Amino acid sequence: MTGMIDSLVSFPPVRLALGGIARIAAGNHSPVFTVHNLCVPDASTPGQRFLNRWSDLDARTFSACLEELPRRFRLVTCSELARRLGEASMDKRPFAALTFDDAYRDFLTHALPALKQAGIPATLFAVTGLLETGELPWPLKLHLLAERIAARNGGTWPGEVMGEMLDAPGEGRTPQALADFLEQEIVRSRPEQIRPLLSNWAHRLGVDPAEINEPGLTLTWEELDEVRNAGIEIGSHSVHHPWFGLLDDAAKLNELEGSRRALENRLGIRVEGFCIPRGGLQDAAACGAELVAAAGYRYLCTSLHGFNRDAGQRMGLRRTPLRTENPARFQLRLDGAFELAHELRHRWGAKGN
């Protein structure tokens, strides 16, 4: 469905019709827009240059977004949006929120100044286990490790070590097989074991662990406090960024409660929101409303697509990613065309089953 939309946006009459249909279908939808990290033009370290390649949104496009979003929406924090679901704003603009995941340092250096200049509120979800050092979340560390292995070995991979780790000498000694193996080992491990596992694997594969543990890529506690003082809402994104769909109940509570308590104790704030790492169907199902409420939260953000229309969705907010894209596609994103496409695909798929 989204591919069909992409093929049609080049025709202005069709694009206008799609936008109109989406706006009607969205009704009183309150979108939650989401960003991870910005592609910044002044990347000065290997880690930041690596992060730039993983960004979906460049700083210039982000500035353009900040000009257009207030024209279309009444922008509020995510906690206020959760409280106002189903309500109409005084000026008839739909409520919307802008959220940032993982608390990358470019939020402080690039996003925050632009937000302050535009007078736009935002919500930042932080991984508390990263705030001591400012290192990357483990999924990006895993990709960075793969890049460092190839660079250290002149573009090739250490086949003998890989075969030993995979217990598959000869066949199976491929980079993808190793990456799949390492990810499965990580998600089966206790969250607190992830960092030492990655450092150990880096050492075995001929990479200095310091090369994947580069500090300063995510915020520190002191920098997060600076962000809070600037009026940004702070929410939790867990302690260790695990896949919640693979955790037992005790580990889920440790991640939920531990991150909230750490943020509240260190920053002196009330943390209302939790954003599920990865946030797909399996993870969202593992974070039931009762569990999240029992851990002290009032709303929950997922990475699922769809419309947010009523108060019953506070413990399962859908989100719309912001990307670097052409203006026509961006307007359709604001209209809700891609969220409508996801909802229709879900309904048709359910009927087909």
C-alpha cells in the first residue's frame, strides 16, 4: 500500500485526492512524530560519521519540518497529547507531539537550538544505562563492530575466528551469519551482560573494544539535565535497550521501574512516559497496559503505525517517523496517508486470515 502511494505522489491531482481522503479518514487523529538522530554536517569523530549514515533525517530537512508542523498541528509534549487524546484544540488544529528516541548528543547540539528558536515543545526518551558514558545503544554498536572488523582487515573478515565462534568452519563463515549469531546471543542474554559481551567479541575479532565504546555519542546525565532545564519533557527508553518481547516479567519490571526511578532521582522530575525499544508488535504485546501502569507510567509509545484517536490508546501510542524526503511525500505524511495505508493493510490482512 505504501509503495502504491509512492508511485502516485508524482501526479498532483492524485496527490491532492490522497491527502484529502487521508485527512477525512484520520478524523481527530493526534500524530506522534518520531526522530532518532539527525545527520549533522559537522561530524568530527568516527562514531558520529557512522551515526550520520544511520540517520533518516538531516538537520536541514528537520528545520523545514519545524516550519511546517506548527502550521498543521498544535504541538504539545507527548504527555499532554496522551491526556488530550480525543479532544479538539481551540483553533481546530489537531494535537501532535514530536519525540526523540535514545537521547543522542546531536539532540543537544543541533535539535534543541532549532526547537527553542521555533518555540516547539518535544519529548526525549533516554536509555538510562547509557547516560554514564554516552555510548551507543547495543544494536548500533553491533553494526559499528561489523564496520570496524572489515576496516581492520582490509575489507575482509577473519574467517577462522568467525568459524570458531559459529562452530561452523568452512560453510557459514559469512559476515551475515556472524551478525545473526551475535544478535541472537545478545537477545538471549540478560540486559546487563550486553556491553561486556560486545567488548569481548570485539577483542576476539581483532578490534579494540574502545572503538565501539566511543563516548559522547549519546547524552550524559549532566547534558540530559541541561535538556530538561530547557523545558524538554524527559521519558524513559529502558535501562539497557533490550527487546521486550524476549524478556521475562522480572526483567521487564527491572527495565521499566529501574529507568523511571533513575531519571526521577537524578533529575528531580516526574516521568510519565515510556517508549519501548524497537517497539514492534512483539515488544508492544509484551508491554501490556497493566504492567506499564504498575511500573508508574501514564502513557506508552510504540513504533507501530496507525491513528491515535481516543484516550484508550494512551498505553499504545502509534508513531510516525520523520524522514528526509521530497515535499510531496512529506505533505502526505502529515496528512496521515501512510498511517491510513498501514491501517487498511492491517484490516485487509486480518480479513484475509
